Amino acid sequence: MPPGASAAVIRFSSLGDVLLAGHVPSFLKRAAPERRVLFVTKERYAEALRGHPHIDRFYALADGTSDPAAPAPLGMRAGLGDLIAAMKREDLEVLMDLHQNLRSSRILNAFPSVKRVLPPKHSMRRRMMVHARWLSPLPLRPLLETYREACGRTPDEPLHPWLREALSPREMGLGRALLDAEELSRGVVLLGVGARWETKRWPARHFVALGTSIERDLGRAVRYVAAPQELAAEEVRALLPESRRGMLLTLSFRGLAALAAHAAGIVSNDSAILHLGPALGIPAVGIFGSTVSGLGFARQGPRDEAVEIGLDCRPCDVHGKRRCPLGHHDCMERLPPNLALAAVERALGKAIEAEGTART
């Protein structure tokens, strides 16, 4: 991309994908600090990126989900036609289409003379991993490596913890206030217990067993976290002794991000919470059941880990399902907490090693 170009990054949904796409403006700015970067997404996800240090303006597709009383991201919110009309007033030289669907193609077609960058999505290979496993398709590398290369960067270029800068001082303070001094001294590991799809959820009893082991064997503090109305949160709450139910927190996305900014690490199902790790610069351990790490959504950060067991029926879907097609959910039921504990220990060990190297 020529220095000084204006670039628009397009990724409408979903939250986890938008969080990963949130690294692209940082790659673009690192390549050319004077470049103006626009971000096109749905209204509900623009809120997650609000305050991003490397996004100059948002073009948010209206969906009526914003809280009128909440701070609004800098930019405009409208229907797709009005967004395109407004973008025509920008000095656009590059369109990066990370979504590659009908909506994004409408934007591209409205700018026939603007350079297009379409990073490979590998949709066919992902479908082969699900429906043609006997062909042994090769696993995909982490998605952020693909995004780096699309921006002209090296695949191993360090990530910028953009979300840590996007959070306001007030939000950071509220996240800090959820933890006491003893927890901060020991280092807190957040356990993200929820997921949109049932086949992506590790059983609540396994999360509680892991939390107990992290406290006992690693000496770390633990908090269980989930979005409001998550069924998994109630399952965890029922398993915790009454005196320890305060360890479970249900928070909005930005509230959860502000809490995670003070954590030593994250353990999560294959959901949006997992991608808080690289966005905040802390290690993240992903637990994979009906999906697999080879789909390209694991190990985005240098200290990240993935936990999974080998079964002939995995993966059964690219995104997850409401229930196990075979009725047993063995991919999660049989994944033992001690396997996740070992991954947490490795991830935290790499983080400590990286901190020591940075001080020398």
C-alpha cells in the first residue's frame, strides 16, 4: 500500500471476528503512520472498538442496538446506501474486505477504481476439514498471520495491544475495582465459561475443577466470567460454594475487557472472550471441542495455547452447533481439566519469561 493512502477495513460481524479484524488498523498504521484508517462494521460491534488508537473514523451499519446514553464511536451510523455515499467523500485508495459477503461486495462495487485487498478466507479448506476429513486437509495458520501479510507486514510481527489503549481511564478503573489487592498480587486468571453454541461449551464442572487447580497448584487467583444471561454462568454458580459465588462475574463486553486488562491470562471456549488475549497483550488458552485449532482461530498471540483431544468426529462444524450431532459431546466431556491446567501453566510461564526478557 502506498504511504499516505486512506484505507477502509470492512468486517461487519461477529464479535470475535471483529476483534481479530481490530488488529488490522494497527498493522496499517505501523506500515504508514500518516495513513488514515476507516473501519466499516455493524453498529453493535463498533461499540467494542470504540477508542481504538488506530481507527480514524467508523462507518457503522445501523441495527438499532446502541444505547443512546452510551458514548458513541467517532463516525457515522446509517444504512448501507448512506454509508457508501458518505464514504465517497473520503479520499479512499484501498479497500480491505475481510468479510467478503454480499454487503461488502456492494461497497467494493461502488468504488471500481479503488485498490481492493481480499485476504484469503480458506472457506473451502475449512469445509473440507469438516466434511472431507479423510482427505487430511492441512490445518490453517493463525488468522492474524494472514492479516499481517495482507498489510505488507511479516507474519511474526508483534501485535499491538490496541484494546488496552481503547479502554478509557474510567473503564480501566472500574475493571481494577472488581479485584482486590491480594488477587492482583497473585495474578488473576479469567475463565470465560460461555459460548454462543452449545457444542463449544466446556462443561461447567470442568471449569470449576480447573479453577480449583489453578488456585491450588499455580497459586493464582481465579474469576469466572460470562456475558449477561449466559446459561453457562448459572451452571457455574450452582457448582460454587455459596461463599465463593462472588468469583463469578457477568459483564458487558467492555466491562469484561476492562477486567481482563488487569488479568495475568485468560482461559476460554472458542468464543470472543478468547480474542481478548491478543487484543490486550496477555496470554490466552483456548478450549476447542466441536471446532479445532486448525481452523485458524487459535494461538493468535505469541504466548497463546490451545487445548483439544483427538476424535474422529472433530470438527463437526466450522462455527459450532446447538447440540452434538452424535448425542455424546465427547469432544468436551472427555477433555480433562488437567490438560487445560498444563496449558495454562505453559502460557503463564511464557508470559513471565517474556517479562523477564523485556526487563533485561
